[in-house]
Amino acid sequence: MFAIAVEQGQYKTYTLSNQATNTALEIIPERGGIVTRWRVQGQEIFYLDEARLTDPTLTVRGGIPILFPICGNLPDNTYTHNGQTYTLKQHGFARELPWEVVDQATDDRASLTLSLTSNDQTRAVYPFDFQLLFTYTLDGNKLSVHQRYTNHADEPMPFSAGFHPYFQVMDKTQLAVDIPADRLLDQPTKTEHPFNGTFDFDQDEIDVAFTALSRQSSSVTDRAQGLRLTLTQSDEFSIIVFWTVKGKPFYCLEPWTAGRNAMNTGDRLLHLAPGERLETVFTLEVDFV
């Protein structure tokens, strides 16, 4: 019933599938460990910019880019640790580096485990030894991503982590958004506003963060496509970001553990003691309505 196929094209692509439900998940480990496609009962869930995917000099817009060790950007792309200044690009480096496949299973579900380990390239911008282990699991109409963050450094390791899923949409006016917060932070202007559950999709860009969540699940119902997408995340992901651009057929619903510039401000920044590890998870589930 469950299978994992491997195809070598420009990038080696792993496809987790369940033929009985016509469901499949595509992952490209060497392109930042990214999930590129998710088909549920034959319907594409994610948006993907193919041109950016095939250009290794560009970050990918589509699928589920990984954010580590920061979410968002830093002023001048810099932060200071122990009196030394380091440069980190927006959303960190995990989405740009090759990940390694370390395990896979096809028993009662399909799963693939990827690993990213610190190296000279990462230490130049983030002076810590670490290992990330992410397991992507396909089970029915649900995708779960279990993460294990381990600090192999001899000092506490500060970081934030997140994900940047791009969901395909045909008509944004047909979206019903349920995010459990009554206020939002407009990230470009750094101003707070009440949130009544609706967005003005005529704006050129919507880039907002919800920082006071009353529960750990959100949903978006797409009436045009007849589906509801539910995001559920563990408590460490205390922020939900909603982002979209006018004229582009996607919206993003993003779980973050901390906001922009947390590496400098310390706000919600996670810290792992030497030898310590943290396990977190988020799930996406599709219901047809």
C-alpha cells in the first residue's frame, strides 16, 4: 500500500506514496531538505515555482522550505554572539544546504528521515555544532513533520526554527481563515492591529504575525477548491505567520518558534544546553468539504 520511489533528475527526488488513496509526497533532500509536492486524493496542495526550484542560485518559493537557525531576517543580516558579529541571511541556511537521508519506512505509513549536521560552512555564520533530524510521515490525508534538534556544542545553543509552507489557491476571496488570535503584527511596519478573521487581498502584500495564540491549531478553508487545511503545531511554535503577494496563486501559513531578529533581542529564542535535544512536531491535514 505504501511505497517510496527514488528518481534521479536534476535532483534526486524521493516520492512517498499510498496508491490506495492516490496520495503522494515529494522530497528533495539535496535542495534544502524541501518538500516540493503533496497530492491528496490526486489534488495538488502546494504551490511550487518550478523555475526557482531548478535554479540552484535561488531560494525555492513553494513546497515547505525549512527555517533554521532563524526565522525571518535580521537587521543588516547580522547578529552578535559572545562579542563577535556574524552574518546570517533571511530564514537561515537550512533551506539552502543538502540534507542526508538516514532512514525510511513503508510499514503502516510512509516516512523519510533526513539529517543536517553542522560543518565548516555553517560554523562560519553560526558557531555551534548541531544535528537536525526531520522525519516526514505520510498517513492518510495527513502529513506530519517530526523534528529533533540536538546541541553538540560545549555551550548553550540559541536558535529559532520554523517552516514556510506555500499552499496553492485559485481565488483568495474564497478563503476562510481561522487563526486563533484577535491581534496581528504587520511585519513590514512593525505595527499591531486587531484581527477579525479576514484579510484585504487587494493589498500588494500581506505579511503578518500572530504572536498571542489561544490554541495550537489553525485552518484555512478554500471554498473554491472544496478543501480545508488544518495546521497543528507543538507548543514551541508560538507564532503563526500569514504571507501572500497580490497576483500570486499562493498563501503561506507558517509555524515559527520566534519572530524576526530574535537572535539579537532574545524574544522567544530557544536555547539548548550542551548535549541537550528538543523534539517538536507539526502536522498538516486536508479535509474535503
